[in-house]
Amino acid sequence: MEPVLLALIAVIPISIGAAVAALSMRWISTAAIEGMTRQPDIASQLFTAMLIGMALIEALCIYCLVVALMLAGNVSL
């Protein structure tokens, strides 16, 4: 198989994972900020839930990076 094609296959998981993670974090932060403006008394609870959700999404992005590095390790130019 072509080394360029193998390198492209190694880049695809991290690019898709990073894009999905960025969009998901945007959605979570927007929803949390809207909730904080509507109910300021539970802002600390919403902030905690937002941080936990973002940490889980960031873990997904790191898993995609690990997969991409494992695939890139198999590419020999």
C-alpha cells in the first residue's frame, strides 16, 4: 500500500475526532451559559456538570489521537 495513503489514513481519525470534540464542547458551553443566565442560583452546579462533560469529550479526542499515533507508527516511508 502507498505510504501517502497510509499516512492519510493515520490523519483521518484525529481530524474527525477533533472536529466532533470542538463542536460538542461548543454546544455544551453554549447550553451551560444559557442555563446560568436563566437560573444564576444553580450556576455552580451547571459549571461543574459542564466541566465533567468537557473532560469526557476531551478524553474522546485523546483516544482518537492515540489511534492516529498507532496507525502512524505502522507507516514506513
